[in-house]
Amino acid sequence: MYSKLKKYIEQDLQIDSDNAQSFVEQFELRSFSKGVYFLRNGELCKQIAFINKGAMYCVYNKEGIDKVDEFSFENDFITDYLSVLTHNTSLKN
């Protein structure tokens, strides 16, 4: 179930198998349908997602127009790092 994440941690981050396993065990497997939000503007971000399959993107609203801020694809992480690190609410969807 978490094999892609563990492989990524071991190979790309060069972390040994035992430590990679401990890291992977902190994640919860969740699935999102198209149009379902991982995070909404105004919420405090407390999660980091690893994308097993599919893609996600972040959007912020500037003067009433949605602007794409970033894309993340399979075998990559996505979150609102600013919200996670500063404990401020997110400005992104």
C-alpha cells in the first residue's frame, strides 16, 4: 500500500529501510475524487500528501481570479508549506 512512498524515501532521500518504514507509518492512505479539496483557503494546513497516483494543484485567488500556484504529480509531495511552517491559515485551495 505504501510501497511507492517507501521506495521514494529510500532511493531519492537515501534513508535506510528501517527509518523509511518509520516515516511511512506516519502517513494515512486517502483517496480524493476529482474536484475534492485536500485543503481550502482559510484552513490551517496540518498535512503533507504524497501522490501515489494522479496529480494535484494549488490555486490562490488574486483580485477575483483563480491563479494556479503549483502542480504536483505521482511520486511527489504537496502541501501548503507556508501554512504548515508558520501555523497560519492557508491562502490557497
